[in-house]
Amino acid sequence: MDILEEAAIFEKAKMSHMSTSDRVTASREAKRLILAINEVYKETKDASLMDVMKRLTVKKKRIDIRLKGRPDSGI
């Protein structure tokens, strides 16, 4: 399967009601996709690939925040 097809499927996947292990798996999958797209981007410099990486990064950050918890204010 093409890496961009995999990225599109990952972007459309629902992330609600996931177990912790599902979130860990999703975070790793996002990282794998981002790194794979980055390798292609290095060769082609295609701006659309950068947009895909940015969208995947936003989704990965949301998953990671849910995994690690939001930082406390320290009070």
C-alpha cells in the first residue's frame, strides 16, 4: 500500500474510546508514517507532503497528550 494511502486512512480513523495500548500503537504508527513521508519529502520537496506530515503531527500530539496527561500548573 502507498504511504500516502496509509496516512489518509490513519487521518480518517476515529481516536475516541481507545484503550491505552491502542493509543500507544496509534502514536507509533503516526511516527512511522511521518518519518516515511519525510524520507520521500527529502527527495521531492513536494509541499503537499509537508502538509500531510503537519496534519499527522497534530494528530500524534493529541494522542500523546492523552497518553501522558496534561502538565499541572505546579501549585
